[in-house]
Amino acid sequence: MKISVNFIFLSIILMAGTIMFGLAGISYYTHEVRDELEEDVLIVEHTYQSLDKMEIDFLLARRYEKDFLLRLDPKYIEKHAGAMQHLYEVEHTLEDEVAQIDGLNDQIEPLLELMAAAKAYDQKFAELVESHRILGMDETDGLQGTLHKAAHHLENRLEETGHPELEVKVLMLEVHERDFMWHQDSKYLDRFNAQVEAFLAFPPEYYANAAEQAEIIGIMEEYQHAFEAYVAEAQKEKELRKALSGYYAQAEPLLAAIHEAAENELEAIVEATHIASNEAKFYSMLASAIGTVIFLGTAALLARSMSKPLGKLETVLHGIINSDFTEEPPKSRLSEIASISSAVAVFRQGEMKKDQLTQDISEVISACAEGDFSRRIATDDSDGTFAELGKGVNSIGEVAQKGLGDVLSALAALSQGDLTKSMPEGQKGIFKEISDATENLNHSLGGMVAQLTNSSDMLKNTSNEIAAAADDASQRSERTSASIVETAGTLQTLGGTVKDTAENSQQARTIVTSAQERARTTQELAQQTNQAMERIEASSGAIAKIISMIEDVAFQTSLLALNAGVEAARAGEAGRGFAVVASEVRSLAHRSAEAAQEINDLISTSEKEVAEGVKLVGQTGSSLEEILTMVEEVVEKVNEIADNTVEQSKSIAQVNGRVDALDSDAQQNAAMLEETAASGQMLRDEANNLVQIVSNFELPTDSPTTPDFVDEDAVFDGDTWAA
């Protein structure tokens, strides 16, 4: 009983569908478990991201706090408020998410503590901002502006009194004020108050009247109260900074702990997801393995019943392709394979006959390729396309054998110099063309040989004439060369005389040029001397300015010594030694001023002498310029004479060189004419050899001795013969 291939494929498809249905059920269950776990992962990941946002917002708020304290720019207050507002919004969302996660219920209380610390931090920052507004955002605002206005008012009022001692005390107060602003240390307030007490201790003599004293003391007290208020507020601001840092330090570990708990919960859920996924993969792989084993076993049995006969057919077909007909087509119970096997058997029989005929044709073609056209193909008991092909190959061999034999006969005669032999008549095709070409070749060669015979005679006569003419020209060239040698000797003598004159002119040019350079060097030295005198004059002026500055310093030193004496007198017995030192300083300042005046007088005298020297050096430079101008004119004339002499020497040298060239050319011409005579002799010998070679050819009886297309007196111009 034979089975159809369609039935086999239908059975395989049904079995594969059953296995795929089972795998789809397992896959559906796996996806359900995975979706539930992914939902939990998404919630925890969102919680984790919310905690990251809170941490970023808290860090941004801290950064804006530092930027505000560093730059005191109000824009950072708004940025700080925005960061905290976003933190509160994230916190409200985070409370709902933490309540949905069983593993994070214990983090609700730390989250509330975190928000309490964040709100306290925000409140303290607002108080810190208000404190800075009270202190002033810049030097013109708030307590800082009031303090600077009071100090400026006091400075202006004290300048009107004309007492430097009072101004010095105010300067010390401003120094203590700056020190406190830099260091924020309360000790500078005590120093400030001590300086105020010292200022108030000045006697009434430092003031114009009692009203002025009362006014200045009132301004001083206003300045003191402004500084005390600034110090109190600055100390408050310092405490607010500490409190702000404390609340931030309290909130930071709470946020880190909640963050860590969320990370641990996320890792636990991911681990549970991996376990569930691995279990689902195991059961899916088990079901797939069982189904695959069943499917492969059944498919192997079915495939074996198909592959064995098909493999046998493949072997038979490969044998036919390789001309091996020993294998027989197989038999099979499958109807389709049985039909294919019958068709292959019929094809095998036809290919066996074609292979035999192909071998015969190949042998004949191989023999023709080797030059043997006598082989033939036996086609008596064959018919069809290959039989007709064999008959055609036999016809080609016969025609080729006859035509090539005729060509061989004609070429053999031509190789012996016989130009009368031609191919037999009756040729066809390519052999007809070869026959015509052979006839044309014989005719062309006959004309060329006749032409060569005539040309050989002409070449012999011409070579004799060339040899005679070359001998005569060689003798004339020798006489011309002797005359040129005598002329060259005369020109060399004249050139030597002109060359000596040119060398003497060059020496004169060198001497005059040296004189010019020395004159120019003398002028440059005069200019440098003038410039040096001008620099001395400028230096004298600068020294005078320095002496004037020394006099001013001596005057200021004397004034300071006077003030120091006043302070020492005010100090009484304790300042007596300082008064003696101040007196000595005044004496030294007076002597310094006198010495500076004497130096100034000496410098004035030097300036006058230097100015007179500058004038004399300038006159010397003018005289040297006139001398240099006359020397340059002499140099120009000597240069013209030298240039003309050198030009004459060069011209005579050129004429001498050309005469030498004529002598060399004449000698070369004589040598070339001798070579030409020798070549003419060789040409005569070669013409005799050519006549002897041409006489060996056998020409047709109707071929003329001298061709009609070449005249006896014709001349070959390189391409054609012309009469």
C-alpha cells in the first residue's frame, strides 16, 4: 500500500499544533505572575525616585542658602522657596506610596520626623533672611547703611575742625568696625567702645566752642549706637546660621535611612520576581522538552521513510551528472517518490547514449586542435540532434584538411623564393580569401624585389658621390679652424689688458667707499654724542624733581615731628623722652631740606653747561653731514668708471668665448666630415650586398625589371617616390 506525502505533512502539523497549545498555556500563566511582580516593582521604584527628588530638592535648598549668604542676592530667596515647595509636594505623594507598600509601613514615622525637620529648617531660613534685611543687603541699606552714614557724617564734621588727632581716633574706630565685620568677634565691640571713651576724653581746647563739642559728641554717640545695634543683630544672625545647620544635619540621616529602607524593599521584590520567573522558566522548559522529544521521534520515523529513497535518487542523479551510470533508481511505497524514480530511469537511458556520442565528438575535436584533421565520427546507427552534430563535425574536418593542404603547398614554394607558385582554383570561404591574399602577396613581393634591385644600383652610385664630397669639405674645415685659432689668440691679449684696467678701477672704488664709510661713522658718533648730552640733560631734570620730592618729605616729616611733640607735651612727664626724639627728627628734617636745596643749585648749573655742550655737538654734526655729501659724490663718479671698465671686460670675454666656440665647431665639423666619408664607404659595401641578396629571388616572367610605378631618376622622400 502506497502513502501520500500530504498525509505525512498533515500529521506533523497536527502534532506541532498540540505542542504549541500546551506551551501557550504555560506562557499565559508565566505572564500573569510576572505582571503582578512588575506592578509591585514599579510602585517601589517610584517611591525610590520620589526619595531621590526629595534629596535633590533638599540639596538645592542648601545650595541656595549658601549662595544667598555669599552674594546676598534676593533671587536666591525665591529659588530656595521653590525648592522647598517642590519638596513638600513630593512628600505628600510619598506618604500615599509608602502606605501602599507593606514592607515600608515602619518608615511612616521617620518620614513625618523628616518633614518636621525640613519645616523647621525652612522657618529658620526665613528668620535668617529677615535678619539680613535688618543688617542690610549692601553698604547703603539697613543697619549697615545707617552705620556708614554716621561714620561719614562724623568724618566730614571732624575735617572742619582741623585737628588730626580727632581724625586719627575716628580712623581707629572704623578699623575696629571693619575687623568685626570680617571676624564677627565681640571683642572688637569692646575695643570700639574703648576708643570712643578715649575720643570723649579730649579736652575742650580741641573744639572751637562748647556748641561744636556737643554737636560732635552727639554725632559720635549716634555712630556708637548704630555700631552696637549692628553687632547685636550680627550675633543673632550667627546663631540663626548655627540653628539652620543643626536642622539640616537632623534631616539628612532621616532621609538617608528612608532611602536605604526603600532600596532594601526594592531588592527584596526583585529577588522574589527572579524566583518566580525561574520557576516559570523551569516548567516551561520541562513541557517544551517533553513535547520536543515526542515531536522529534515521530518526525524522525516519517523523515526516514522519505529521506532514504530521496538520498538514493540524489546519488543516481549525481552519477548521471558525472557520467556514472552504474547506480539504478530506487523503489518506494510513497507514490510521489515512485513517480520521480520512473522519470529518473528514463532520463538515465537517454543520457547514456548522449554521453557516448559526446565522447566521440570530444576525441575528434581534440585531434583537430592538435592539427590532425583525419579523424571521423561513426554516426551510421545514430539519429537525432547529436547524430547531426557528428556529421557536421566530419564535414568541417574534411574541408579544413583540404584547404590547409593547399595553403601549405603555396607557403612551401614561397619560403624557397619561388614567387610563381599559387593555390589551386576552386577555394571557398576563408580559404578563398587566403588564396587571394597569397596571389596579392606574390605580386607585391615581385614588385618590391624588382624595386630593390633598381634602388641598390642607385644607392651604390650615390654613396660614391657622398664619399668624394665629404673629403673635399674636410680639407676646407681644417683651413678655417687654423684662421679661427689666430683670431682667438689676439682677442685673449686684448681681454687681459682690459681686465687689468677693471681690477684697478675696483681697487679705486674700494678706497673711496672706505672713506665714505669712515665719514658716515664719524657723523653717527656725533649724533650719538648729541643724544647722550640730551639724556644727561633729561636726567638732570629728573634729579631736580627727586630733590623737590625730598624737600616735601622733609617738610611733612617736620610737621609730623611737631604733632608728635604736641602729643608728648599732652602726655606730660611720661612723654618727655618722646618729645626729645621728636625734636631730633625735626632737626634732621631741617638739615635734609638744606642739603636738598644745595644739590638743586648744583644741578641747575650742570643743566646750563650740558645745554651749551648739546649746541656745540649739533654744529659739529652739521659740518660732518656736508663732508659726507661731497664724499658720496666722489664715490658715485668712481663707481661709474669702474662699472664701465667691467662692462668692457665682460664684452671682450664674450667675444673671446664666441671665437672659441667657432673654433670648437670647426673642429667638430672636420671630424664629422671624416666620419661621413667612412660611412659612405660602408654604404657602398652594403649596396653591393643588397644586390647579391635580391638576385636569389625567382620572379614571374611577366614581372618588369624596373616597376612602372618607380622611375629610374625617382627620389624617396621618406614616404613616397617622387620624380
